[in-house]
Amino acid sequence: MRLRVEFTTEPFDLDEAPQHAVVARDVVQGADLDAVDVGPFGNTAEGEADRVLTAVDALLRKALAAGATRVSLQVNVIGEGAGAGEGDK
């Protein structure tokens, strides 16, 4: 099973990325995930279910420890196959 996670961390700071946002970014970029997209207002990553869930666990723990007061996330099943971009099933 493949999953897509979308997440944001708060509080926001438009002038400089807060430490919790940097930590969250580092977690997903360092995980063995596909199609990682990091932006100022939201982040997405896709991959095999166990890898995504492991990254989400680390993301939550590390972002909260780094000062996040809120982490919003959504996890979607995007398919059973190994290929990226095959659409929702």
C-alpha cells in the first residue's frame, strides 16, 4: 500500500522558518520516501505505507519537541502498487 502525507506545523513565522518546521522538513527529506515536496505553507510526501508511518511518528515527536504547538496532517491511501502517481484507488 502507498500513502501520501500532507502536513503543516505551527506556529507560523513568515520571516524565518521556525525550528519545528526545519525539524519536520529534515525528517521527511531524510526518510526513504518518494515525491517529497516541502513548501512554506504545506508539505507532502509519498511512499510505501510502513515508511510513511515511520516518518509520521518521527515527524510528530521531533516537531513537538522542537516547539510546534500544532501539527496538522492528513494521510491518504493512494494505491496498492509501487508506482508513484497512479491515482487514488
